[in-house]
Amino acid sequence: MTKYFIFIPNLLSIIRIFLMYPLLTFIANENFLYALGIFVLAAATDGLDGYLARVMEWQTELGKILDPIADKVLLIGTILILWMNGYIPLFVLLTFICRDFIIIMGAAFHMTVYETGTPAPNVFGKFTTFCHIAYLAFVFIDIIFGFNITNLALDVIVAGVTLISLLLYGTGWSKLTAKLHRE
């Protein structure tokens, strides 16, 4: 019976991608309360699709590719437009983009050269995604309510977590590459 619902996590990832248009439109129009609502909804689809895929065993090969793409579209799209409007410093934007670009290139390299299939995310990568979502939610809350949650210290922390995540992915790929060369 549950095999009929295996498409639901993929549908949630697709919904997350389609939520980008209203999210970016609300940000561009400085309607940050609605933007926050859409962002929270999109972030919830991320948690729910992962939960359903793992717990209900509704994982698919498409989902292994679609979910990280939807995450990157959500996070990079949001941080880019917030940076363009002066709400996020350039170094935070660059660390987000560089990390995701390098991860995508590394994954593509391993999938094509070594035919390893889609790489599994690591625990710290999931933690980093959570930190990114929380950071962007705090930025929205600051814009809307002026709580001054985000500051240079938080910017440095989220950039540091992002760089550590990239380092851990790189270390994992190096170990995998060494193992594949020995075989």
C-alpha cells in the first residue's frame, strides 16, 4: 500500500522549488512577513520530505537528486536576494555559494568519474542546512520585528559552520577517492 505514496517526498521537493517564486517576489516587494511565512513553509517541506523518505522508506533515485537541488534553490535564492537588498553581508553569501558550488562539482565528479551514485549527505551537512535555515529565518525576523538577532558574530558563526561543512565533505571525498584508487 505504501508504495503508492512513494512520490510524496519528491512532490514536496518540487513544491519547495515552486515556492521560490512567491518567496522572492515577496522579498523584492519588501513584504517580509509573507516572505517569512513562505520560507517557513518551504523549510517545513524540507524536513517533511526527508522524514517521509527515511521513516516510510519512500526513497527514490530521483529524490536523492531532487531534494538537495530544492535545498540549494531555496537557500541560495533566498540569501542572494537578501544580499542584493543589503540584509546579508557579502562574505556570508560567498561562503554559502562556494560551499554549494564545490559540493555540487565534487558530487558530479564522483558520480561520473567513479560511478559512485548519488553521494549520501553527512550529519554535519544536515546540521549546516538547519543552521542556514535558522540564520535566514532570523534575518527575516530582524527585518520584520527589529530584534537585532543577526549581527557580525552570528554572520561569522554561520560562515564558519559552512566552511567546516565544506571541509568535512572534502575530507570524505578524499577518503573515498583514495579507497576507490586502492580497489
